Amino acid sequence: MIDDILDSGQTIAMVREIIQEQEPASVWACVLLRKDRPEAMTVPVEYVGFDIPDEFVVGYGLDYDDYYRNLPDIVTLRKEAL
């Protein structure tokens, strides 16, 4: 499995469960970004690109209400920008 960001961990946990029902030989998870949140740290992920603070990030495909997706970098979205 590949995901862009691990926030609460619900998506990866649910998808992992669905895949494991098919009895594969193995299941591996890879995320680009993992937020520093207690619930995110309990979800098993084999590969993590970057651990980041628990802040809202946008850019490079990550969006806020369909805005900022096309930024060339991943940046923290500050409340003043809203």
C-alpha cells in the first residue's frame, strides 16, 4: 500500500484489513508523510518518507478545499492563509 500522508491511521488500517482478508503472502505500507500524533504512531508502516509535526500541510498534491495542490513544495498551511 502507498499513501501520501498518515494522519489518524484509519485509512491504512482499514485498507490493510481488507487486503489481509485476501490472504496475501505479505502486506507492506509506505507513506510519504507521517504526522507526529499518538494514533499515527501505533499504525504499522514499514516505510516512512518523513515524520512531520501535527500541522496541516499542503502542496505537491496535498490540498485544502481544492486549493494549494499545485504548489511545488509541501508546506504548512497557516490559519492566516485561509
